Amino acid sequence: MLDIKRIREETQAVLDGCRAKGYEVDLDAALKLDDERRRILGEAEKLQHERNVRSKEIGNKKKAGEDAAEDQAEVKRIGERIQTLEQERRDVEAKLEAALLEIPNPADPSVPPGRSAEENELIREGGPDLTYDFQPKPHWDVAERLGLLDFERGVKVAGSGFPVYVGIGARLERALIAHFLDLHTVQGPYREIWPPILVNEASARGTGQLPDKEGQMYVAEKDELYLIPTSEVPVTNLHRDEILPLESLPVRYAAYTPNFRREAGSHGKEVRGLNRVHQFNKVELVKMVEPSTSEAELESLVEDAERVLKSLGLKYRILLMCAGEMGFTQARQYDLEVWAPGQERWLEVSSCSNFRDFQARRMKIRYRPEKGKPALVHTLNGSGLATSRIYVAILEQFQRADGSVEVPEPLRAFVGTDVIALPQGGAA
């Protein structure tokens, strides 16, 4: 949520930043509500002063034995008017908050202009040059032959987009989760969190899933809870309505959870296999930092996610997203993508974002600086990483001509083999 003061003082810049993302917003509605709020506060303050003066006069008249009935009646009238104004203030502030919740975080001026993926800025590429003396197969063919995934039974149990991991396929998935967590928490600076996978409305609103992404979330309506689309939601909300001590910053959390997204409107090749599923596993990285450090923390967040890709020996690239490719809440965002040679396309495996104080204002997450009043932190998060498309990249990048798949070195001890192959007479 934006500060109404920023909207008032930087109206055109906010409009330009929102329009760069493709949002047309009505800032005038919020500004008019703020004008009304300030008018009410001004009138209430004057009446409070008048009531204080009248009350003092009543006391003086009573001491002097004078009749104060008229003054008392006026004080009562003033009190009733103040009560009316207080209710009006609450009503206007509720409308103002609702209006502010509909305004996106403007794109930072440093973000490349553009509305399509082709206008994202390539920052760097990494990993090996991939060459094959055979035609690489898409991961769904590789997985089916090796018996790693069962899509049909997933459909029977839950529906399309809920894959079943089988045998070594399940071990490979667990190995990825363990490897990601160990890199970030044992070898890195993050503190591990195991959060709930259901959250209340306040939590979903705090990180910006509501009202922007309500249609993409699964809802347990009877209990008024939401299945999380990412562990960003419960983890960032851990410190909602708190004032953090300065020495606790930066806060760095890593959390594994399953995640649930309806992915309404997705269709075709992009959803085949593990490309886009309704339930998937992910290790999320969350930061809460001093505002002056947030851009440096964003760069280090990207490096932390990139380190996972490097450790697995995958071919990847990093993009700075153009304004139109960012979501409702981000001020600045990088995407990390892996190459899927069987499909001849890049697949996103992580988005690393700086939200500035946009989420913190919704959640009232503050810190206490050395001098002055408590101030809002800046929040950041990024996937470190989502397993499903890394799984895709491993099957497609490390496949061999005989249909087997080489296991990346860091995962071999956990998976229990260097190569996943079809044994004689059965599935892997």
C-alpha cells in the first residue's frame, strides 16, 4: 500500500509508474477521501479545543457561584458532534484504505519500459553450453519412460495439475528441497522457518495477494482461510504489527512449503507436464531490511538464488523485468530462468523482488532506528528455488541418448545413484 502523502506529493510520478505496469488508477478518489479525512480531523481538533475552553469556564463559573447551565449544554452539544465526527472519520478512513489497496506499487524509474517478455533486459547467462548428438525429449516423455511421475493417477486423485512423484522420482524431489534449504540455511545466512500453509484474510491482504490475486487462490470458505500460493505470505506476516529492533535487521528467512495456485486461464503447451501445476514445492527466501540497504539486498537475493543454479550445473539466465511484466506489488524485479532443451524454451524458476515499503505499510512492520520514530522496513522475497521447473531442467538438460538421466552431483548421495536409468524388467 502506498503512503497517501507520497500520492499527494508525487501524483504524476505515481501515475506514470502505475501506467508503466499497465494499470490505470484513480488517484483522485483517494486524494478526495484524504481531503475529507483531514477536514474531519481539523473540525474535531477545533471542537476539542473549544470544549476544553468551555469546560474551564464552567469550572470558573461554578467556583464563582454563577449559572453554568448554558455552557454545560453547549459542552454536551460539542461532545455529541465530536462523537459524530469520530464515526465519520472511521468511515472515511475505511474507504480510504480500501481505495489505497487497489493502487499498485509503481514501477521504479530504473525499471526498463515495456509490456512484453521481449522487452525484459538480459543481465547475464550462466551454466554450460548444451550440445546433444540426439534430439532431446521433453521432460514428460523422459519421466514417463523412467516411471518418475504419474500424471494420470494425479488426475484421478485430485485433477489436472496435481502430479504424483514415484520412486526415485519422489527421492529426487525431496533431494531438491533438502539441497535448497541446506544451501541457504547451513551454508548461507538464512534462518529456516516451517510455516502454516493456510493463512487468514489479513495475511493474504498484507502481502498483496488480496485483492489483486484472489481468483488465483484456493479458499477454504467454511473456515475463511486461504491455501498459500507461496510461503512469502505466512513468513512475511510473522512480523505483522511488530516493531523490530534495529540490531535484528536484516531479517533473513528461508522456508519450504507446498504451494497452491489455481492458474486460471492457463492452457496449451505451457501447462504440460510440470511446466505449470496447481500444487508444487518451493523454498522461499524472505528479507526485511533497512530501507537504505534494500537495493543491495535485492542484488544479494538474486545471487543467493543463482548460487543454487550454479551448484546444480544448469544452464540459466537472469533478466531484469520490464515494467509491464511485473506484478501488482513489486517495485523492481529480477527473474531467473532455466533452459529446457526438450521444449526449446526458457522457464522461470525464481522471481526476486523488492517491494520497498509497500507490503510493510499494509502489515505495519516497522523497526526502531537509532534516532527518531519507528519507521517501515523494506520487504523482499524470491524463490530459492521452485522445485518443479528445476526438476524439468534436470530431466531435459541431463538426459542421455539411451533415455537415462544424470543426477547433478550435489543430489547423488540423497537420491542414491549417479544416473537414473530404466532397470531391466521394471520402472526406475
